[in-house]
Amino acid sequence: MGVRRRRQVRRPDLGRGDRSGPPRRARRSRPRRREGPACGRDPHPVLVAAERRHGRRGDLRARVIRIARRTRRAHREPVVRIAQVTGSLLSPLGGAEQYCLALAERQAADGHDVTVVTGWIDEPVRERVAARGIRLEVVPGNRPYPPDRRGGSTLDRVRFHAAELLDSLVPNRVLRRLERGAFDVVHVHRFAGFGTAPLRVRSTRVVHTVHDYSLVDTSASLVRDGVPLEPGLGVQSARASLLARFLPRRLGLVFPSPRTLERHVEWGFPVERFDSAVVPHGWDLGTPDDSTAARTLETSGPETSVDLETSAAPVRFLFLGKLSDHKGVRLLLDAWGDGVDGATLAVGGDGDLAGAVADAADASGGTLASLGWLDADARRREFARADVLVFPSLWPENFPLVVAEAILSGIPVVTTDIASPPLVDDGRSGLVVAPNPIDLRWAIDRLTVDPALRATLSAGAAERSAALDLGAHAAELERRYSAVLHTL
């Protein structure tokens, strides 16, 4: 029996002159691939050791992220394309900016496709971001002056707030970029320099973590000269109502603490109009780097250092943060005065009051040390040596990461009733006092002479640390993303 030949069918010429024949199947368009390395957290310790031996840290991180994404697809778990948006990334990074980068790393390590979008970035932070393998896009905002500087005149500040309001009402560059970015979720952090434009993306769902009070106050603090503002200020309330009117109702608002949500309600922001929820931050102390094993920290001043091999006998108080008035640095220096018997104070950070801290250290006779700006590894070493964190902030704090780091380290916190960070329970994980030198000095003296109280508060801090698991926090946000994606 012969082999039956398949009948040859002559297809018509489908050149430009002849459009007959079956229509071609339309190719599914793929989103434009963004350039840049994948991002992720530090992998397994074995991979970390290999990275240091071969000097290929970024390549190994990218490999870990690719494996995580393949694993998600193999288990039929969705890979979410996420844009993490923050107005600026300038050193020293603030708490919201550190949180943005840490969350981006964690989500990428979980296999998601993550891009960080910002308007301003300096070279040290750019290098740090590249070293961590995070994809980065810079979309310039409409700021009349850099975000790390204050307006030189009233006219400059008026121009800034006018540009912010205009960007909140009409499309700008970052809005157009996010609209065409093929993202599943746009997660916005601080939007200074962009206005509320990133919150008005219509092509996808937007989630905004409310790190401060920018929606209800032009200064984002609800404080003037150390005094909290009373609700009902006409200009601020009118601005808040106008901004809310231009925001889409499907916007998801994530408040890191109940007090942050309550303060927005007090100031007339209609949180009930949006998909609002309280989701406390997660955080971790990261993995120490071998290169930080040195026992000396360089300070911000030239040719100066602080010896870490000092006696552990005195009670060691620690301040870490921006050296500015609103963080309570002058309050702390006034409370410390000429020193405390049986105690030392170490101040780490940078800012306008760095000179005042250095002068106080020179005049302290060795009871006060100025550490300068500290990176993550140096902060870990300081927490390992500290007995108490002093956090004398003079404005309402939503979720300060330095307090989270202290709680994770089992260190009690002394703070003010204005700051009142959510992780500090008076008498359980710290002491909360009025924002004046007398009451702050009372708390310092009491913790210096009462080791039993320090032990009790340290135990309470350790109990609170369980609520700071970053992996659980990222999983909760992923559930929030899934919920908002299903509403589109």
C-alpha cells in the first residue's frame, strides 16, 4: 500500500497588494522591558560568602530573584509588577525612604517584578541601590529647589507649594510615566516633589502608605514651632478637601498606626471614601557585613573617630536620627546638661545641629560622644552596646524605624508624649514623658539608677518585637494588593 501524499495547498500571495486569505493571529503585545538589574534581599549565608569571595554580589542577587520568580510561576502564584514610588532618595535616608527600599528588596526576593521610581537621587544612594541590585527609574519632579534644602525665601516656598498643588490637579511627568509603565500596582510613599499625581494613576490600582501628614498639612507634620496644630485651620482643611476631591475612590490608603488614621479624620480628610486600612510596618535589622567588623567608627568630621572599646559599666544612652530641632536634639542636650553620673550618651546622625552636638561632646568631659552619620551596620553595633534609646521627637511620629530597630534589639525607649511612637507602651517597653528638659532628665536619671526597671522594659521591648516581622508584613501587603487588584 503506497504512502498517501499530503495535498499541497497553494496559498495566495499575502504581499502588500493582496490582503486575501485567512487573517493573521494578532500578536499579544508585551510590556516594554525596563532596564536595570533585578533586586532582592541578602540571600542564604552560603551565597553571601560566595559573593564576597568572587565579588559578584549583584549577579548572585539577580540569580536568586530569577529563581524566586520561576518558583512562583511553577506554583501558579502571580508575579505582581510593582512600582515603589518615593519623591526623593537623598542621603542620609529618612525612615520612609529606608522602608521603601527594604520593602522593594523583600518583594523582589519573594519573586515579584519591582521597580523603584523617584524624582531625586544623589550618587551615594544611587551606588547603594545599584549594589543591592534594585531596578531604578528617575523621573524629575517640578521642585524649584532640591529636596534636601529649605527654600531660601518666602517666594521660593510659595513657588514650591504652588507647584505641589498644580501637580496634584493636572497631569505631570511622573503620572504619565506610571500610566504607561504596565504596572499591576503602584505603591506610593512620600510624594513631595510630585504632588499627589502618583496617587491619581487611572490605568492601575494605587496604594499609598501614609508616612506623614502631607495630605492634610503643607509641612507634613501638623506641628509649628514644637506645638501641635489644632484641627480646623482654614487653609489646610480647604487644601485637604481639594486634594481628596481629585483622588480616585479606588485608592488604597495604608496607615502604619491607628493614631495616623485618627489624625487624618480629625483634620477632615475623608478616609472612609477610600479603601483605608491600618497595617503596621515590618522591619528587620538585616545581615551584618564582614567589612564592618572594625572597632572604630568614622564620624562626619575630618580625621575624628570614636573608640568602641570603652568600659561597659556606665549605662549607655543612645540617640540616632536627624540632628534637627523637630527631632528633639536641643531638648536632649538641655536635659543632659553637664552629664549624668553613671551614664554616657552617644549621638549618631547628621543635620543642622551637628555642630551643636560636636560642641557639647567637646565640653562633656567624655560623657557625651558625637558619632556622626552611621550606616546600617554601624547602627547595629551601636544597638548591641546601648542600654536605652532616647527618642525625644517634638512632632507626632507615625512609625519611626529607629524605634523599631531598638525594639528588635530588646532596648527600651524614652520618648515624648508628642512623638508617642506606636511601639512604645509607657511602663512596658519604655517611658513616655512630657517634652521638656526636666521630665526628660527625670526619665534618664530613673533608668540610670534602676537596673530592675531597665530589665523589665527590655523584656517588654522583646515581646513587642514579634509584631515587626518584615516577611509577614510583606505578605499582608501582598494580600492588600490582591484585594485591590480584584476591584479593578
